[in-house]
Amino acid sequence: MQNARLTLDPHFAVGPINRNIFGGFVEHLGRHVYDGIHEPGHATADDEGFRQDVIDLVREMGVSTIRYPGGNFVSGFRWEDSVGPREERPTRLDLAWHSTETNQVGLHEFASWLRKVDSDLMLAVNLGTRGTLEALELLEYSNLPKGTALADQRMANGRPDPFAVRIWCLGNEMDGPWQLGHRSAEDYGKLASRTAKAMRQLDPSIELVACGSSSAHMPTFGEWERVVLSHTYDDVDYISCHAYYEEKGGDLGSFLASAVDMDHFIESVVATADHVKAVRGSTKTINISFDEWNVWYISRFENVDKIEGLDNWPVAPRLLEDCYSVADAVVFGNLMISLLKHADRVTSASLAQLVNVIAPIMTEPGGPAWRQTTFFPFSITSKLARGSVLELKLDAGTYETGEYGVVPLVDAVATHDATGAAAVFLVNRSQTEETTVTIDVAALPGITGVTAESLYDTDVYARNTLEEPDRVTMRPNTSAKLDGGAVTITLPPVSWTAVALA
């Protein structure tokens, strides 16, 4: 058995937790919108056609802000198609995912769904095939109370009050050759700066996200951020990060250490942003919007699911419907630990995505909705992580990985709020051994009790499916004990654990 120790002290905080870190992402992709959140013929559908069972699960997750409508989809999207009478909306081709978009769920419908799930709207504008004028028009339509053609059009379309969108993304993954309108960092930075300045002339209260690298492994990573921020530093509030992870070639050990890569990604972008800050002599700090992150088996999409053919443009095809295992959920929970550990700079994040498409929630048309394994780390962390993230002193054993070298067997983060309550989130990356963790809580006055639950299974590839929707769930971890100023808990192999200190 392995042993680890960590110390909690409220006097040493990383920073406050911004609730936007528990954001999500809904893209017009596959069965996410149609047959996912929206299925008018379903037994639970409300009067707008939205599935109530899905609404309930999204609310259970505690999702704060939801990025929309893409994603790669946005770079070919004409926002005007998604408003006005449904029978008059055009059907378009979605080149990003080789599908047909009916536009039956658009801006107004999605904003109504957000009210039902108690989330805020984060809008992306198309800087791939469109530009500054179209972004301005969407902002005017969305945020201006009344008195212009576009504001009055919104009112005529059934929305008297503005959508009041606060956070806007200036395009999506513009560094990627796969992106419609892909361009160099120099060209994108100039366009993003012009667009940001124009949007702020209309609504100075908004927050803006410039596109960072779509992966830390892009050949332009680092230099892309430097060039883009050299143009946009005074105009934006965030630079974005995107990262997806999958087990490759049966190398479970490296996969379980994926958060090591996310940590490095975040710290590299912070260093680059701060370099631009120093060069400019600025007092402003750019934060990170990690607005796409997840476990995603991209290789399966590229090799099996990709849709092709000039005469083959399906509506809401089954795309990117990864079925997640226990191991996937442990890595997922560790990625959430990484986001929290950098709460001083990662102040917005969006899990990509929410329903059916690489998602914690799955649905069957005409049938049930169920929780994937990844549902649990998100919902529990969103519920328990409050106040500030504490700077931990962690002492744990290590192991060798093929991809990341020597990494810790245990990773952890802790939070503490004004009521005195605290939470600790831990992963055990060992594939064979339990780890007993001793948590020094002597500096936390008034801790009277501890409860814990863990996600693990003797089969690390166990999954929740339509046939077995409850195969994997959280289990009480009764090993957690509070004795004086210390908590001890035993972590099963390949596990994610949440500890609540009352």
C-alpha cells in the first residue's frame, strides 16, 4: 500500500473560485441539440419540445455558463438563420460536421432552455467566414434594449428584454487548418482586435475571449498566443485553451496522468500572456477561458465515424457518442482538479460537451436519459467546491509514464469557504495499489465531521450504457476518519474521490 500526505491551511490560497469554471458547451453537432436536449415527441417533452429528463440532469450537474453554438460549427454559421418564425428559417449545410442544420432550435429557443437549466449564455461569433459587421449585428440584436432595427426585430421575434450576453468568444480554433476561415496568428489577431474594439463601442460591459491554441501540441503553440495577444491584449479579457485526452495504444498509465499535460498547458499560456504583459508595460492581467476540455476518443471519429460524400448530409447523425469508462471518469475528475488548482488564472471553463456528443449525459430517442461515468466528478465538484482554492502541500509516491515521465501517484486539490466548510478532491493513479492519504486539517478550525465517496470499479473499463445505465456510480468511502487534526482515507486503485469536511 502507498501512503501520501497533504496539508490544508486557509491562510495559503491560490485564489477564489469563479463559478464560470463549471461551464458547459452546447454545439450544433450530432444529436446534441436534436434528439438530445430537444425532442418534441418525447414523453417528457415540455411545450417547447425540450426533454425534461435532460433538463433535470443538467440542473443536477450545476452547470453555470454554457458556450454556444460552437465550436467548429460557428465558423460557417449565419446567426440570422436561427431567429424569426421557424417555418421561415432556412435549412443549411454544416461543413464542419458534414451534416444538415434545420435551424429549428435557434438563439431564442436556446436562451429559453438556459432559463430552464439555470445557466447563463456565452456566445461565440463567426470570425471564420464572417467578420466584424456580423458580430456587431449579433451583439446589437442580443444586448440592446430597444430602438434600432435589430433590437426591435428581437422584440418582434418574442423577446422583449435583451439576452444580456456577458461573455463572447471571438471565433473558434482559428489556429486549426480544419477550421473554415483558418488564418495565421497575425491575421486573426488583427481581425479579433478590430472586432473587439467595435463590440466594446456598442457594449463596453462585455467580456471577450480571444482564440488561443486548440491544443498544446499544435506546431504553432506558444507563438500563436504571443502574436494574437500582441494585437489583442488591450481589447480582450481572456485567451482560450482547448484540450482533449484519450487512452492511446493501451497505455493506461500515461492516460491516467493526462492532467500533468493540462497543468503544463495552463502554466505555459499564463507565462506567455504575462510575457506580453511585461513587454507592453501593462497593468492588466489576461486570464484563461478553458472553454473546451474533456476526454474524447478523436481517433475513433477520424477512423470510424467521419461522414463524407457530396450527397450525404444527414440531420442529427450519431456522432462522437463516446461511452465513458471508470478510467475515463478518473482522468476527467483529475482534469477538474487541474482547472481548480489554477483558479487564480482559469476563471472560465466549458466542458465540451453536455448531451450525447462526448457528453456526461446520454439519451435514447423516445427512451431514457442516463448519467455517464464522467457525470459524477462534474456534478459533485460543482456542488462541493466553494469559496477559495487552497495551496496544497502534497507528498506522494511517483511512477514512470511513457508520455509524461515521472509523475505523482496521487493528485489533489482542496477548497475552503467562509462558513469554514472544506472539500478535498483526490485521484489515485496507481493501477494496482490502494493509497492511504493523511490530510492535516489542524489549521481548519471547527471541523466536526468527514464524509467521502469514491468512483472506482474492479473493472476500470466498466461503463454505463442504455442496457445498464447504473453499472457505475459513486460509492461511500467509509475508510475516511477524522481524528483530532487529521483525516485519513484510503483511495482504491484508479479512483476519483471527493471528501467533504463539515
